[in-house]
Amino acid sequence: MRVKYDGHRGRALLAAVAAMLAALGVTVLVIASRAQRQAPQPPPSAAGTYAAGSLHAGTPSSSGPPSTSGGQPSAARPSGPVLAKSMPTHLSIPAIGVDSDLVQLGLNPDHSVQVPSLGAESKAGWYRYSPTPGQVGPSILLGHIDSARYGPGVFFKLGALRKGDTVSVRRADSTVAVFRVDAVAEYPKDHFPTLTVYGNTDHAALRLITCGGKFNLSSHNYEDNIVAFASLVSAHAA
Amino acid sequence: MNKKAVLLLAPPLALGAAVLLAMPGQAGAATASSYQATLKALNHSTGSGNVSLQLNGNKATIVENVTGIAATFGGKPYPHVQHIHIGGAGMCPTASADKNGDGVVSTTEGGPAYGPIGATLSTSGDSSPKAATVLTVAPSGASFSYSRTITLDSKTMASLTSGKAVVVVHGLDPATLSKKAQGEKSELVPSLPLAATSPVLCGTLVASQMSQVPGGAAATGGGSTSGIEDEALLLAGGGLLLAAGGALVARRRVSRQS
């Protein structure tokens, strides 16, 4: 049976098709644009204001840059609470929805810090050659901001941390070390301030590290690191 | 080998390397393998810097960043001889070390604080005390990054592991000196002015609270949330809208008459 596509019936049919296609197209575009995810970035004023060797009272309520006491003997009396050495097992950061077991990380052959393996389950890790969280010194925790395959990682929202936020680390000795965020900063990887992040401190300190800034398409790497600095304020039984 | 394959292999490789690297660090709490120094300004300079030193046996890998010191000397980049001093009090001198009252703590006047030279942080060649005043192998300019692995002798090792090793960078801006000091010759190299060999930055090398300091930044991202995501979906949406437009055009072409 031959269908007539001309005349009023044809025009009505095409109008209906156009309307359907347009509705479908708009729906798809809305879905796609709402699926865009942008990792939060730390406030721009925070970047570049942290210099190695800047003074820090070591108390949780003090503002400003982390301290490095590289010029003093490391036997100097630490300020603030200090815990005994104990392997960290779990990390919790309620402000940004982080609740992750901790893996242990070492060094890559090229002397860069190892990062957690990339998988659908993105866990955070503790750098095993740094002090355990709660001991005096810079304890280093790392986590992916995202992975090429699986989308946002465990530290996707690290850049949204602000001074005063709480970071809790459960340890193998059944204590929980409670830290308070002092500052969050972003540093270019090719000008990474090694001593500001990894240098000695006069208190029990934590540094949470992930990537940030622009993603370099040719090197497949982010250009910056986001670092959250925190100090131990208390501890309690797990 | 593509990046993804390298990333997949990295954890097991790193685990193997980490086990190997763990051994020197764990060999007794007494001997640290990682040291650092914060370089502070001396003699009214406004510079600063930091040093990381990773020890492997008697080989020291030194990474140093310096900024804000004298830029030129006789129209050319200012050579800043630098050394690891040992066997002194393991400290940096204060202004009270200026014995002859010319407003400058000379290298010799600082001796009781940091001791004699144990190693020269030269850019190439000899790194022994004999190369101490060779300007051609000194890093130069107002700011520089220095990275080198040198062999330390037993005396330098002993000072380092007992907290008595001090990094000293030399070379002051003559304009910051008193009139008297500007006219003086170096007590070490009389053909050079006092400014050239006097200390400008100083810091004691202390054991790191980390047993191994990483080389720098961390590769914690794969980029899937950067830029525009779901491009295929966006293109599909756009395509559908175009198709809708095409249907409308076709509709206009169909005449009202059958």
C-alpha cells in the first residue's frame, strides 16, 4: 500500500518527527551537560604563599603556612599532642565525603612517590617512609583525583577542604588520630616545594596530596598538585 | 610502552624497589639516610634556600634551591662557591662572630660555628675541599637549582650523621657591605674582594623525619574529569537537534497540495 507523504499529512508527519528529534536532542544535551564534573580547586590566594622555613606556632588554632624547622636539631621539643608509631588503616574526612581504607605506598624506581593503583575502587594511601599519622613530622597521605577510566577518585574533592575541617585516621593500635586542616594549597609539579611539603615539622602533621590544575593532554598528567596541610589536635579510642 | 601499561606495572615494580630501598633506612635508627637544611641569610643578605640530601652508603644526592642572592660580579653571573662544612659546632654564625668590626662575618670568622670545609658543592669535577675556591665550578646568579651526587669522605660522613654538617653558600652583594668592608680583600683569596668569599646563606643539615624524601610531585590523576566529558553524548545531542532541523526543512519542501 502506497503511503502518501505529500500534502497535509506529509507535513504533519515531518513536524512530528522534527518535534521528537528536537526533544530527544535537548534531553541528551541536558544529560551530558549535567554529567560534567569539575574537581573543586583551593582558593587562589592559598597558592604560592607557603615558603619553607616560615614560622608556625604549631598550635591547631594558628593560621597560615606550615612550618619547617630544618635549621634546628630535630630533637627539639615538639608542640602539640604526639602519638606513638602505629600503622594507619583508615581515613575519614566527613567534610568532603571521604571514607577509605589506607594502602601503604613506597617509592617508584625514579624516586617519585608511589601512588595507589588505579581501579574502580579508588583508595587513599600512606607513604610508608613518612612518619605514621600522629607521630612528629610530616605524615603523607595520597589519593587520586580521578583516573582515565573510572572517573572521580577518592580525593576528587580535596580542593574543597578548608581550614578547620576535620581529618580522622584510624590506626592499627585502635586509636583514632584527629587532625584539623590548617591550609590547602596548589603547587605546579615542575616547581614542587619539596621542603614545604616533605620537610621536618615541630608537631604531628599530615599532608594530603592529589592532583589539580590543568590536565596536560600530551603528557596525560595534571600540571599541579593540591596539598592539604593539617595538624594533630586530639586522639581517641577507635 | 604506553602510559597505561606502565601505570599497571608500576605498583608491583615499585613494591619490589620499595623493599630494596627500605633496607638502608631500616638499618638501625641511629643512621638516617635523608637530611635537609633550610638556608637562612647571613650578613644582611635577603636570600633563602633549601637543601635535600639523600645518603646511599657514602654517596650523597644533593638537591638544592637558592633564591635572592647577588646576581652579577664584574658584569657576569655571580659565582657562589658553596660547601659542606664539618667538625665545628654544627651551627650558623651570628653577627657577634664579626671580630674585626667591619660588619661582615667572614668565612674565617664563622669557622667556630660551622668548622672547616668537608666537601665542595661544585657543579662538576672535584668535590673535595681542594676545589673550595674554584669559581668556574660554582653555581652562579641570583637564583639557581643545584642537583648532584657526590662521594663524601669519612670525616664528612661522621659530621653529617652526628648533626654537625652545615651547608654554606658564599658571595655577598658588595653594595650591602659597609664602606670599610667594600674595600677589604678576601682573607682566603687575596686577589678577590671580601664580598666574594664571605658567607651569604647557611643551614645545618638535620636528619629528615622521613626516612626517604620523595623526588617531588605525585602523579595522582588520570584526567577523566578534566575538560569536557562525555563528548560522544554531547555530539549525539547536537546531531539529534540537527536532524530535527532537517525534518523541519523537509516539511517546508512538501507542498500543501497532495
